[in-house]
Amino acid sequence: MTTLTIAAAQSISIAGDLAANMAWHQRFMQVAAEQGVQLLVFPELSLTGYERGLAAELAIAPGADVLQPLRDFAREVGVTSVVGMPIRLSDDSPVLIGALVLGADGSLGVYSKQHLHPGEEVAFAPGAGGSTLKIGSDTVALAVCADFSHASHAAAAALQGADLYAAGVLITENGYAPDTALLQGYACTHSMAVLMANHGGATGGWESAGRSAIWAADGMLIVAAPGTGNLMVVARRNADGWKGQIVAVAEA
């Protein structure tokens, strides 16, 4: 079994402030690099906050110049980073909930949320998903929040050969128990590790539960954040199995 180090970035988003959120993302990416992380996954709409009312104004093309500094930084520190952003695939296309894969090799991948949560249709259209990605010898399938509430989504990831199912989410306290039970169940059912990156604080009028977590392919909980706050949830795999760690992320 090859070594692998993955992490959930439990970041706190500042409503609508792309510049400030990019600075925080760079801080997380720097800390991830110091920890030897190969794949870092941020929460749903992490770069803007879960701000449905601002989405149309903030939406960008995935390859927009405004994100180039973040792409460059991912390449510089060598950490493939999945960041959340409202996107438009063309000037006149609808707004999608995007998860952009900023590759350690400078590449750009685009995933768009396929299954909307009730109420999201006022600001967003359903997306088309996206391709799996390779981290070393492992295949990673992405999900954004309500995607994983559909068992068919995780099943499709498994059919694509996913070793890891990685979801950027916004989960509140009321939803935490049923949602994490689903994710843990997918790990067992499909024999794939599961990563869940939740917001570290309130966003868009919702109080996030935090407690981002990573499960092994047998459903065993490797590591979970103890609560909310700017934290990185790290899981390392070697020949002896998985080990977890929580790393606090402070402002630079």
C-alpha cells in the first residue's frame, strides 16, 4: 500500500470577500504543505461563503485571472487543493456551485454540484459533476454537500474506481448525525475512504457544526475535528494503516 496524506480544510469564510478568503486559503495550503499533505479539500463555496444572495454577482469562469494567484500557490507548495466557488461556464450560462481542483502540477479541474439542496434553485442550477482525479496511485471522486445525500452518487464514484470520496459541505448540527452516518456507510459499502470538509463557522445564515472528518475504507473513523474553528483534519496512510491528526491554522 502506497503512502497518502490527505486533509480537510475546516475554514471559516468571510461573506463575499474573495481576497480575504484567498489569503486564508493560502494559509491553509501553506500549513498543509508543512504537513506533507498531497490533497487538501475545502468546504462548499469556501472562497465566498455560502452566500446565495451574492452568488450571481461573485460567480466567475473557472479559469478566471482572479484565481491565478491561488493556482500558482498550489503549484508552488505542491498541494492539490479543491476550493469552493460559484462559477459560470460561459458569460450567459447559469450559476453553478463549483469545486475547482487547483493541481500541484498547475492544472485546473472543474467539478460542479449535481444535486441541489431544496432552496438552492433560487440561485444555482444543477451541475454536471466532473472527472475523478489521481493523487499518487489513488483515485479520488469529488462531491459537494447534497450530492452525497443521493446514494447513486457515491455508487457512481465507486464504479469509477474511487479509493477516496471527498466532499466539501455545509452541515449544521441538526444534520450532522444523519449526514455523517451516510458518509460512514458509503465507506463500508463501497470500500473507499471518505473525507468530509465542513465550514469552520457560520456562513450564509447557517451555523455550521464543524467537526470535519475522515473515515477509512472499512468505515472506521480515522480523525474528526472536535468542533468548529479554523482547523485542518489530516489523515496519513502507510503500510501500518491510517493515523489522524488535528492541526490548528492561525492567521499568518
